[in-house]
Amino acid sequence: MDIEIRPHNRAAIESHPLFRRIDMLEGSSISPEIVAQVRRFASDFSRPLVILDSNHTHEHVLAELNAYAGLVAPGSYCVVFDTFVEDMPEDLFPDRPWGPGNNPKTAVHAFLGEHPEFEMDKETENKLMITTAPDGFLRRRG
């Protein structure tokens, strides 16, 4: 899903040999219409994996977590990318609305404070050694 699927990107995806396995949604990941479409689609699967990587503001990522984390089955994951933004210099993203204090990692920590059914999986993160998602591997307990 993307807020805008540009014609050249759509053409490239549709011409890919694995396109039959791709469902594209165009719109905001937190709009009620898109959330409803994703929930309908996910209802056909027993263990969806949720990956969040869009607008990196705290507010947006927290809204995504609240919208989609319920789709994650016990033992499965919600992975939040680009949590590293919290650990970068403040002037690294001068043209973006996110940065230290307002980013995916701050949203993850706020979410975990309200959702004890999820835990941070540091073991998986540590196996990777390098990741753009520190503190972003959230396993649903159970």
C-alpha cells in the first residue's frame, strides 16, 4: 500500500512475474477505508505478519500500530521499520516532519506501554547485528 502508486511503478509491478501474488492498495495506511480493506484481506490468513514502513512521525506510526496490531496472531510479529531515527543526529532529517523525539521508535514505546500482549523481541534483532528497526520487532505474546 502506498499513498500514491505512480504509473511507472504500477507498470513495473504489474509486469513482474510474481505480480499474481501482489495486491496493491492506494491510499493512506491509516484511512478507515484502507484499514477496512486490509482487515478484510487479512481475515483469509491465520498468521499475518504486519510490516510498517510509511510516514515516520510518532502520531502516524502509533495510529498504524493501533489499526493493524490486532491482525497479528500470537507468536507472530509486527515489525516497525526506521526506528533508528530516534538515535540519529537531530539535523539528519531537516526536510522531514520526523526526527529524534517524533519517530517510529517513540511510537513503539508508547504502544508497548498500552499493549502488554506485545513484547519487544531483542533476540531476533540481535541475530541481525545491523538493522534499521532497533526495538521494532514486536512479537505478540501467546
